[in-house]
Amino acid sequence: MSDRSRYARAPAVLWRRVGNEILVLAPEAPSPSSLSPAAAIVWDELETPSRLDEMTDSLASAFDRDPSDMRADLEGILRELERSGMVVVEESVEASGG
Amino acid sequence: MDEHVSERLTRLVAGHGLKRRNAADLDGVGSEPPGEADWLLLRSRLLSARLTGLAVAASAEGILSLTQSQEAELLEQQRTRMARVLVLERTLLTVTAELERAAIPVLALKGSSFAHTAYPDPSWRDFDDVDVLVPTNDFARAGRVLVEAGCNATTVAPRPGFVERFGKAGVFRKDVFEIDLHRTLMLGPYSIWVDAERLFAERSTFPLGGRIISCLSPEHRFIHACMHSILGANPPLLLPLRDAAEIERAGDIDMDALARDARAWRVESVIALAAQEVRERLDIEPGPILGAFDTVRPSRLERKAVRAYLEVGHSGGRTSSSMIRVLPGVRPKLAYLRAIVLPDEDFLVRHTGGSGSKWRGYARRWRQLFRTFRNRRRGV
């Protein structure tokens, strides 16, 4: 996963918040399903498209966790969200941190 | 069980998040979890008024106290509702795509368009069907497009072409979902007074599912919400009243454009009534836009038309007589009257029961019309 990649919610996904839960319906999904609690947190973080390092810093600070542990967890969640069509990756043309 | 407790709690939820007037009958309401019997009644009221999303928000902010198990039940109810709403939004995407492919202009009405343009959180706005508006000239073709896309038409018009000339909408079903194909916003006189061409000319948009969906302009959404709340049911339903308040709160309304169309379409008194109901039923202080219509003096014709919609248990018969009054010209009046008095057999079977001969069906139809007319003259 590149630090220059920007992650965003897939625009075609329909969703609603139910309490702390996120209910999603991807275009090809037969019916709506709930994101896991961890994925729901990442979904909230993706209110604006973000890079992996930005999300790592923000969530590690919010949950008082070691950034490298947080990054590993985040990579797993993002990979799963991307695989299920919930998240899209935009390759950024800007230099990281620029 | 106290019906008043659940009724007051429902009103508290319906006005949640807006500027309260603090009516005495809502003092202290919601500060303690309801008892089991009151909860069962409240849960049912919230569901039928489609206010579960607002109740979840009110509970999360401590405005509506619930026990842990009541909260869990409410969340489960909201999960079920929102799962349905998401599938309805997918249906809206399919329907609008099919109509646009056939080069038919289409605007989303109410439900999804209100949820995404007016409410701070779309999960506060529940809905139960898909409503779309197409131009009258395209109405029949739009119906055929929906049928070709796998929808079933479920309504029968009194005569061919009746809906295009005098009606409001045709109803279709796709799977278990209802799609209302509108050619105008309301049945009766307002189907003539509201300029549907202007609805299309001043359209707005919102993003949904990666597409841009067309909908009414903010001013027309506001007028539609007021009409739906006041003319759609008596007493007015809470959710359409909330829609009117939310559309005003969203802050996109151009007051000059609203005043122009409200006057031209004779809906000033409807907006004034909506302001009054927002105040009384939601316990909300109407915003300056709703409040601006408080002092309107409607014409006699407008008052009579609105009264026909407001009569307790109003039916098509009562708005029909207003419709005859406002239809321009003798030929349209006769065509309308003929369709109402001598409808096709399919319509008779659907509306007066299937037994007996055609003439027995007509006799039942005429008795219904006579009763409606007599009750109207007696002011029942």
C-alpha cells in the first residue's frame, strides 16, 4: 500500500448510519449489510478522502495506540473494504506530504 | 397504558433538534423511560409515523430516555427501516436510469431527495416508496418504460388518458416496492394550479450512488412538503410537517422565488396552515419563511379548494367537485364528469366490487357519488 494513495468511499455505495453502526449497500450486493465496528470507524474517517498515513496518525491519536500497530490494522481493514467494493483507491499525483 | 404519553413522546421526537416552543404539555416529557405498555404504543407510533431515525437521535442525545432494552429494540427497528430505504434508493437509481435512457426528464420527489438535501442526517428521513415526477406529455411512455423494466402497473384509470389529463400519478410495483409515477404534485385543483413545467425548468440535483439525481428546487420542495402535510391527510402527518421545517432550516430557499410561485399556485394559505401545524403539533417555532405566510388572506376559491382537502375523511369525490369548478372550459369539465360518472368496467370492478352486472356496478358507483355530494352539501 502506497503512502501516496488516497482512499475514498466508493461513490456507488449507498449507506446509512444506525446508532454507531454503518449499513451499506454496494451496487452488486444482494442486500444491505453492516460494517464491522472497526470498519465503521474507518468509514467515518473517510468522510473526506485520506491517505493511509493521515488516517494512521488521526486514529492512533484518537485511540491512544502505537502508530505502527494502528497502521497494520488499518491496512487490513482498507484492503477488505476495497475488496468488497466499499472503498476506492485514488493514486495521488502530489508528492507525499507536499 | 396511556395513549397521551406515547402521543406526547411521538411529538417530542418529531420536533427533536429544532427550536422548541416549550409547550406546557411537553414539559418533562421524555425525561424518564416509558413503562412497558407505553413503550409498545410509542414504538408502534414511531414506526407508523416513520420517525424511528429521529427517535434514535433523540435517545442518543438524552432527549428521549429509554431503558437499555428499549434502546436496543429501537435500533433494531431503525436497522430494518434503513435496510429497506437503501433498497428503495437502489430502485430509485434504476428507475431514473431507465427513464433517462428513454430521454424522459425525471425528478425525484420526497423520500430520498428530502433525506439528502434537507436533513442533517439522511437516516432521520424514512420513506416507504419511490416517487418520481415526469412531464405530462411523457407520462404514458414513462409508464411503458417502467413496465418494460419489470414493473407492474397496479392502478386502473377511470378512462384511458384520465391520469394524463386530470390525475396525479400511476402506481407501479417492482418486487415488493411501490413506485409512484407522478405527472403533478397533488390530486384535484392543485394539479391544475401548480405549473409542472416550472418544476422541471427550475430543477435542482443531489448526488446518490455515484450519480447525479434531479429533484425539485428548494422552493418547490418546500411547497411540496407543505402541500403534502396539509392536503395529504387530516390531521396532518408529522413527518411531512418535519420536512417543511427541515427544508426551511437547510437554508437554500430564495424567498422571492417562493413568494412568486406560492401566490401563482394558490398555496399561500397551505403554507400558512403548515406553519400553524408545525407550531402546534411539532411544538416548534416556525422559521421566518414559514412564519412569513401567517398573515395571508386567501381568495374564496382557494379557501373552498383547501377545505375540500381538509374535510375529515376527505375522498376523491370531494376534491372531484372542486376539480370540476376549477377546470377551464366546458369540454374538459364534461370529459372529467363523464370519466367520474361513467368509468370503464375495469375501474368499476376495482372500485365498487366485482359482483353483478355492469349496470349494477354503475348503480353502486352513482350511489357512492350521490352520498359524497349529499354529505358535502350538508357539510358532513
